[in-house]
Amino acid sequence: VEFEASKIEQFDSFVENTASVAIFVHQNPDGDALGSASCFCRLFESLGKTATVISPNECPPYLSFLHGFADFVDFEKQTTNAVNALDKADSVLFLDFNKIDRIGTVQKSLSLSGKNTLLIDHHPDPEEFAEILFSNVTVSSTAELTFHILHASGYWSAIDAVAAEALLTGIITDTGGFSHNCSKHATYEAVAALLEKGADREKIHTFIFQSNNLNKLQLLGNCIGNSMRVFPEYGAALMTITLKDKQIYNFSSGDSEGIVNYPLSVKGINFCALFTENEDMVKVSFRSKGTFPANAFSEKYFNGGGHLNAAGGRVQATLQEAIALFEKGLSSFESELKALLK
Ligand SMILES: [Mn+2]
């Protein structure tokens, strides 16, 4: 991953000119967003600067091993803290999202005038809401892109094992433990350099993939065993988590992480969706194999977007209406879906 020298100079002066930074991640932040945020937190602290990570909503407890997690500010629950941190900040860093509405209602409190702003992201077609934009869709994750920037910058020597571990967490989670979005050698160069810094891969693996609670495993069982509907003619499948399921399985945010991927393990299923029912809307996650554009499907029917093989969206409708919309979408993408079945 190459950068123009002037871009790296911009990054270096962003860090240098920062005394206090507010770091924003997207709603329902994942290991990539919070891993990248945690790395920057550590870096700014080690340089004697103040960093506050602000999440639009709750940070999932499975990531609580990340450095600084206890101090990450949940905008919904700690609005005053978040607004104070933003007021004090002379710089704002946006991580792992391409559209400003990914931070939800936080937008209303976000005044950027007089502040230095930087966006680092790997989603396609970013809006230009920051002065300095690092956007690259060929990398596995924002964490990997952050690595390449830091490695090219004057700050690589300031990265310690703690910061490296946070970045490795982002790479591991966004690739599903090195199963997707990781066919480029640059990803492994990043991994090698982070291991050399002392990042503990086994520890991350244990926290991310071997710290399940029983409810979560049983929710997965319900999704696959009871809720799954297969559409063999399209090579597609859907699963649901209803409000009632949330009660039964004592659902908390992050519990559905990874569930959407399971139908793709079946030969002949190339596209799948997980519908999560909420009081006011239905949230949908999509996964696909090969060339099928999960992002275009989500954009057209579910006000969403994302990557070719991993996308998300939402719709203000009942669960039944959302499923009907999915079926309508399948028939409109019939030729693309059937091409993959040959
Ligand atoms: Mn990401």
C-alpha cells in the first residue's frame, strides 16, 4: 500500500498539531473500529496528548480487553462527557466509516469548525467530511490501513505491543479470523510487523472466538435450526432474530456478531441475510460469495451499503414486510444469483 509523500506529511502534522483528539467510531462499533481507535488512543497518550474515543452507542463487552476500553464514551449514555471531550478537542479522527450518518444522532452535536479532521476508512465512496482522507478499499480493514499509514509515517517507532495488539484485533475481526478480505500480501506484511511489535495473536483469538456465552451459542442454534429459510432456486437463505428471541436468549448488542456468515458454509448458498427485529425497525446484515453484490442489494432495498461480500441495511417495516422485500429483491437479482449456481 503506497501513499503520496504529501499525504503522509499531512498525517504527521495532524498528529503533531494535536493536543487533544476526539476519536469517532461508527454505530454498533466492531473490532476493527474499536481496535483502530484503541491503537490511536495508546499512540496519542504515549505522545503526552489526550485522546477520547466516542462511540454513538454501546461498545460490545467482548472487546473489553482492548486498551482504554473502560474509558470509551458511549454517546447515548454519557452524552455530557462526549460533548465536553469534543469541545476540548482540537482534532477529530473518524475511523471505519464512509458516511457521516453512520454516527447517527451524534451528528447534531458535531461542530467541526476550527478543528483538524482526519478520516481513515476502507469502505467504498467515502463522503468528504474530513480535511484529510485516507480511503482504500483494497485493504482488509481500517486497522490494516492504519498500520500502513503509521508504518510510512514518523510514528511507527512510537507503536508498542499494546497498540499493535489493538490493530491486529481489527485485522482478525474484519477478516473473520483470516477467512475473507485477506488475499493481499500487504495484509500479512502488516500482521508480521504487528507480531514483531509483540502483539499476542493467541490472546486475541481467545477473546474474540473462544469467549462465547451459552445464550449466544443457543441463539445461533435457533437461527440455524428454527429460523432459517432457504431459497434453493436462488442459492439464497435468510435467518431471523425476533423480539421474542431476544428475550428468550437474553440478547445484548454484539450477540448476533458472526451469525450471518453460517449459511454461506453450505455449498450452493451464495447469498444470505440475517434480519434482526427492533421496536421501530428491522436491521439486516448480508453476506455473499464471489461476485454477488451484497452492497448493491442492500442499497436498493434496505437503505444500506457496504462491501461487495458484506453489507448491512435497515428498514422501517415489520419483520414480515422486510422478508417480503428480501424476496422481491431476490427475484430482481435473479440473473446474478442464478449465474453463481451454474
Ligand atoms: Mn472495518
